[in-house]
Amino acid sequence: MSYETMHQFQDPHPNHPLFAELSVVETLRPVETDDGRPVPAGSRGTIVAVYGGGKAYEVEFARPVVGNCTLRADALQAV
């Protein structure tokens, strides 16, 4: 790809995710895993994927419930 072509596809306002992959986060409210198990507020998990430039995150939980869920950024806080 040429420099000119690459420059055309560059986003002038890139989204910087609030959390990076493998960040440890905490839920701000009760949520459910993708398979429907309840996850209480205050549960800690690890970001395993970032979607939409940081609009949503896939979080993996190990305790108190084992599972993954996709959450919006406003449902999480850094630990």
C-alpha cells in the first residue's frame, strides 16, 4: 500500500479505548454472562477484547462466576 493510499484511510479522530486488552476491571452494576449467569456488581474481570474503538469490551470473569460478557464502557471501572 502506498503512503498516499494509507493516509487516505487514516482516521483523523481515532478512538482510543478507555481500557486496553488484559486490563483488570470491575463491574459498576450487576450484569449477566453471555450464557445468562448473574455477575454481581463489584466483580473483577480481565478485558479480553475491545470492540468499536472502546465502546464495548469483552470481559472474562473467574470469580465469583466463570464466564465472559460483553459490556459497554460505562459499566466498567479500572482497578
